[in-house]
Amino acid sequence: MVNAAGKFGPYNQPVPARPAPVGGPWDTRVLAGRGPTGAELVRSRIALRVRLRAVSPGDRLPDAGVLAEELGISEITVRRALEAMCQDGLLDRRRGRAGGTFVAADWDAVVAVLHDTDEADSLDAFHLLIECGLVAHTAGELPEGRLDGLRALVEEMDLADDPARLLELEIRFHLDLAQALGGAGIREFAADLLGKQCLLRPAPDPAVVRARNRCHADLLDELARGAMDPAVRAVKAHRHAGTPD
């Protein structure tokens, strides 16, 4: 099934190709370190879309040209990345009139083989650093109403029973938090990190996600009060919420 939205990014609105650097203090292009390669970007965004349930195992992906335009990279890079994912077993290539590139039916089993705890821990630590920095930078300066959408996600997570829906909402919270505190560029950067994490670590149990959601609620309360230190503590508590000490 083709993605009905016709868009591959993990956002509600179409995302244009990455613009030229603007040099703001939270622009992702001025962060230290190497950004993702085109192939890494394709892999992480497909993994993120699966976690967000925008595509499911067995679904057909958009054509390489569409993906290239949406991700702001060359079509040949996308084709090579898709071929590599086919070789890894994450995707299936089918020929003929109804052919194309499809998410592998056994996606979850293949991803389990790719898990890498050490790399996942490194990415988690970097993501924690980014979120703590965003909170410290914006605490006390958020306009009224900026956190309303995040509060709605917290409330929806409290009511959700479906484990897959809980995982989707957990990812959406962190994407929307990046957007609310850092803008579209930081959200895109967070999407890269979260997509990689989806490939490197098993999905958390529902009890862990619910414990994390209590940290989400605490974070929003402290941000609304403009309390930087407690807000940063809530971000740090999230990392270990629901897990044994």
C-alpha cells in the first residue's frame, strides 16, 4: 500500500529540502560533529516511519525520486540506500506492474538482529544532551500556548491501551518537543536520532512508556513555571523511568 499522505518525512506538513545555514544558536547545521550520510538518513527515516505507523510491514514505499525530493538528497543516493536495506532484509524489491520497494513483512525480526546496545546508549546520551540544552535555553521564555499540543499528547498517552500506539505517541512527543523548543531544524535533527534508535534498541515495554509519560507531564509543568533546574531533572529522569536501577 502506497503511503496515502504522499510524504516521507515524519511530520504532518511537507518538509522542504534542507535550507542553507542560517547560523542561529540552535540550528542543527552549526552543531559540532558529522551529520548523517544520505544512506543513513534514508535508513533512519524509514525506521521512524515504521515506528510512527505511517508505513507498516508489507507496505509499498514511495518511489526513489519522491523520497529524494522529500529528504533533500540525490535520487541515486536513495536508490543505493534502498538496495542496501534490501540486502539487509529490511526491505523487499518486487518487479512487475505491481512492483516497487516494500517494507519487509518480517521487519521486526530483521531489526532485532541489528540491535547494538553500545551505539544505542551513545545516541541516547546525545539525545539527552540535546533535550537538556533545549530546556535550559528556553525555560521561562516560552510563549503562552506553546506547550498545549504536548499536553494533549501526554493526555492521549494516559488513555492509550494499544502498545503500538503508545510507542508512536512517545516518539511524537519528542519530535514535537524538539519543534516547540528548538524549531523545525531541531525537530529534523531529532528525527534522525530517533529513527536510528528504532533500529538499534528493542522497543520499550508499555509500562516503561507510561513511566516516561509521567516524566513528560513533570517536564511540561516545570517548563510552564519557568523552572529550569527541575525541568532538566525531569528530562534526565525520563531516560531511566520504569527501568531497574
